[in-house]
Amino acid sequence: MEALVVFTNENSHWLGRTLHPDFRHVYCVLPSYEDLVTEINLTVDGVKLISWGGDARSLRQFYANLPETTHCLLTDYQPQERHLLPHVLNNCVGLTKQLLGRRDWSMTPRQLFQVLSKEPEPCADLISL
């Protein structure tokens, strides 16, 4: 299975101005059922969940065309092998890492992008706008 990780320049958080302009926010689109995916996005108003028909690969272009999107990355997603992380930051990066089961030291969206873009094949499928 594949998940889509979406990086944006959305700047509604007060710390956003200190981050790289192309990597101020991150959220993910995870497979949920046979032909459905769920967008999980931590916003200033709370966690936003939206379900879509299709898979992460087919919706990649849709997300790439959203106004604030800067990068879209497909990555491998194995929910049964996902590591639960007891200590993660309470921010968009922490939520994305928790959902993907990623164990690394990334603390900002740009650091997460750098870690994910170094992975082999599924992650190499990158759209940069």
C-alpha cells in the first residue's frame, strides 16, 4: 500500500514564519478501505478528516494542484508493521510520523521531506511544483 504525504506553504501557525517557505506544513493521505483514502490534516481548528474515493497514487495530481501545495510524495505504508511512537511532537510532523509509523529525528516538515525523499522506489515518485 502507498500513502501520500503532502507538503504545503500554509502559514497559519505562529511558528510558520520561522520555517522554510516551501515546507511550513505537512499532512498525509492514508488508504482506509478498498477504494477509499482518508486525508488526515492537523489544522489550527483541530484534526480534519476527509475521505475520498480512489487511492493515493490516483489522487496525487489532485493534491499537487491545490494552491498551497509545494511537494507531494508517495511512500510505502504498511499499517500492520507500523511502530507506535510514545514520544512525538504535538505538531503536524509528529502526527504524520505517528500515522506512518516513522521513527526518525525529523522535527520540521522540511526535515521529514528530506528523510522521506532519501528512501528507495515508492518514495522516489515525487511531484515538485
